[in-house]
Amino acid sequence: MSIWAKITTAISMLAKGEPLAKIFSKLRTPPEKSVAFTIAVIALGAKMAKSDGSVKKEEVKVFRRIFHIPESEVAAAGKVFDLARQDVAGYDVYARRIRKMFGERHQTLLDLMESLFHISLADGEYHPKEDEFLQNVNEIFGFSGRDFLRLKARFVEVEMDPHEILGVETYSNIKEIKRAYKDKVLECHPDKLIARGMPEEAIKLAQTKLSQINNAYEQLVENL
């Protein structure tokens, strides 16, 4: 049974009017862990999109692209998305469960923060309520205020610089760039996450980050 089939089955168990958090609270052990992670990620994305007062179609499109939702599963994901928007449970419920799954400051949590920033900027505006939302999730995930400002600068204050993505200086030579590139790839390579038993959706987030790393490396090498 696919992850989406499991999610659909879980949702079907809800009585009309019951919150998504009711199902979520019961998903604590494997294989339910993967279902819980997927629901939590969708819920955070939905609440992120709603934090400025309304959910815009651009935000939904970015959400679908970032989290690799296939066309055949859009309806199932949409159901979770809508239930999450209507859920009275706060986003902190989902954020804390994700943190518990991985531990504070885990790379997957950083990947998720980056994805939430993408969603927040999908409509071309960074709303104060979105900033408050992201700061709170950042804190729940165990990252510092300085970590948040550094991450925010990459998305809101400046264009995403390939040097920033790889963590190298503008004057770094090819040897330093290659070393940084290899380190970054190792941090989020899907094979490494699979070996550690990470949920499938966490691996998909890492694949998005890996694509950014590869593009940054290609840009820097071409400009040397």
C-alpha cells in the first residue's frame, strides 16, 4: 500500500467534523511514522500558506512542486491540505512531532524550513505573519535566532547566492568549492538518508536540496 493510500485510509476513519490532529496523534510508530511525517509536512505547509490570512493558488502550486506530489495523488494531498487549514490544532503540534522524529537541528528540519520559505514567497510577498510563523517553527526545530536570520537572508533580503548555498567565500578556489560541494552532497544524499531509515517524504525534501546544491556548484565552476 502506497503512502498516499495509507493516508487516505487514515483520513476515512475520521468522523465528519473531527480534526486532522485526532488521526495525527495516533500515528506514533513505524510504519505509521512515514504517514505521520507526510501529514505533518502537508499540515505545516497549509498553515504556512494560511498564516497571512488566505491561501493563494501560487502557494499551492509551489507546495506541490517542492513536495513532489504526483498528479495521481493530488486529490489525497488536497484533502489533507484542506483538513489542516480547518484544523483548530496549532501548527506547533505538527512542528513538535516532526522535531521529535528527527531530533533538534537535524538536516531534514533545515530542508523543511527552506521549503516553507519557498511557500511563503510564492505570491511575491513576505508577510509579517509568515515571518512570525517561520520564526516560531525555527525555534521549535531547535535552531537559533542567528540561524533564522542567516536562512531568511537567503530568501527574503538577497537573491540565493550559489556561494551561500555551498557555504564558501566569493574568493574560494576550485579545490575549496569542490570540497564544500562534496560535504553538502553527503549531508543530504538520499542514499545516506535511506540507510538511516528516514521516511520517504524526508528523502524527497533532501532531493530538492540536492538539486539546489548541484545547480550552485555548476554555476560556480562555470564562472571560475
